[in-house]
Amino acid sequence: MKTSILPSEFFANPDVVDVSRKLLGKVLCTTIDGEFTSGMITETEAYCGRNDKACHANDNKRTDRTEVMFGKPGYAYIYLCYGIHHLFNVVTNREGLADAVLIRGIQPIDGYEIIKQRRQIASQKNLCDGPGKLTQALGIRTSHNRQNLSESPIWIEDRKIHISPDDIEAGPRIGVDYAGEDALKPWRFTV
């Protein structure tokens, strides 16, 4: 099976919603503590740094946490949610514009036993069907924030897995009720 690491040009797309859709079927890979794991991306959410109250960097809000979002496309933006969940995002668009895609779910491919160990559950059901679950499964932590996603320890591959547009469901984003009508934007994509 031919694979290739996604180049920064893939993420440099000015349409964060389009990138979010196109990430479905791509494979998120990690080599953490010498252990290789991966999973096919099955759920994403798009966030735009302009006119999107759900985005951490809305209206060009620059903080220590959001600064990476204003950087080069193809880098990791990882933050801690509720003090326990490490949430993994991919910076998109171009420097100065803070767009990102949250990876919400994966289907394990490589390192299944390691993934189960990290998650401390035996069943595949609910193994990686949430942004905090998948980062735990792949060993991704906030210490990996600002990581260039074209090299180890975290990268995204194109393994030529085709997802039909008919198999993609769009819906409102989750957990951003504070954003009012912006929470209702159909920017969450699920296989």
C-alpha cells in the first residue's frame, strides 16, 4: 500500500472547512516511547480564526495558547480541556490566520494492542471515538504542541483510503454552546 506524509501545502488551503472534510480517511500516526500507532481519521471539526466565536483565536485573539494557530500550516495545536483531555488540532490556512481542524475520532489501524493498553479498555467499542480518547490512544500530549506534522513523533499520512462524499455526514460542532449561532455551523464531519 502506497503511503505518503501529507505536505504542508495540504494544510495551506485557505478553506478550513474543506481541509476538515479532506482529512477524513487520512491516517494519524505517532511514534511515542518507541511504539508506533495509527488510526484512520473518522471525525473532524473546523474552526476559523475570523468570525467564529467557537474558535479559541476568534477575532485574532492572540494568547500564549493560541499563538501556534497564527503560525505555519501543518503544525499541531494541542491544548488541555477540562484539565484532563489533550485535544489535537492541525493548523491550516497561512501564517497570520488562525484556522485549525480538531481531530475528533479515529479508527485504529496500527498498534491495536498498544492503543488498548493506553486506553485501559479491552473492547474496540468507544476506543477512539472522541478527541480525548484518541490522543490517549496514540500517546499525544500537550508536550507535543507546536510539533511539525511532517515528521516523527506525530504525522498524517495519505494511504489512498477513499471516502465517498455520500458517506460523510455534516453537523454542528460539539461542546461549543457558548458560541451561540456559530455553534450551529455544520463544520463537524463524520464518516
